[in-house]
Amino acid sequence: MLGLRTLGAGLLAVSVLAHAAPPTHFGVVLGNGLLCRDQTSNRYYFDYLSQHFGPPYKREGGAYWFRTDEAMLWGVPVLEVIVSDESYPYRFVGAVTDTTPEELEQAIRRLDGVPYAKIDGSRFPVRQSKPGSRIVYFNTRSKIYCAKFKPLPPALR
């Protein structure tokens, strides 16, 4: 009987965690990562997101996908955060925001002072900051990410 109560309490805790409000340091931790101001460790971000938002809801396109209900960055709603998995040739952290790339770029410049430049002449231009953060179109929304090369395994160096 005690085992079932413990299991029930654990499941309730996980359920509450998965729908909990984002931690107060979400903007600092993820914001700096997305702006390429920090080391891009996919393990760090995977553990951080799992701890505060529960397990990823899918694994697709070389990434783990986390839902981030009620999360905000630069005053913009963040719908999902993605973290590279071991199959992808880069380490990255990214976020899907509920705004256009133009609006996201303006919000980042206004609140963090980071300028972005359009790096191509396409109809849907990619924007990049000097540290390497990129903002791209994601259907009617935007995706911001920081990607870095993975180092060689120790045996190959």
C-alpha cells in the first residue's frame, strides 16, 4: 500500500512539474545560451529543461523538443525549446517564439542591445549576431538558435 502511495505522489509531482511556471532564471539561462554568450552544452540544457519542464515531448530532426508553457524571453512568448541530440553534427540550443523574426530582433535589440544583420538576400532572410546567434523564419513564427561545432572525441585528438 505504501508503495502505491509513493508512486502516486511521484506521478503527481512529475505532472505538476511538467506544467509548472518557468523558473525565474529562465531568461538568464536560456537567453544567454540563445545569444551565444555561454558555452553551448547540449547536456546542460537538456538537464535544465528536463528539471524545470519535464521530459521532452518528442525527438525529431536531431533534437529533443520541450514545451515551455508560459515562458517568455525578451517579452516574447516562447513555445518550445530545442536541444541537439547526439546524432546532430553541432551542439545547439534553440527556441521557437510566437512572433515574427522582425519583432524578435527588435525585442532583443531593445532589451539586450544585441544587433543582428541580415546575412542573405532571400525573401525570408536569416539574421545573425556577431557572436553567431541566428534568427530564422519558422512558418509564421521565428526560431532563434546558437549552434557550435562539436569537439572531436578524446580518442581522435
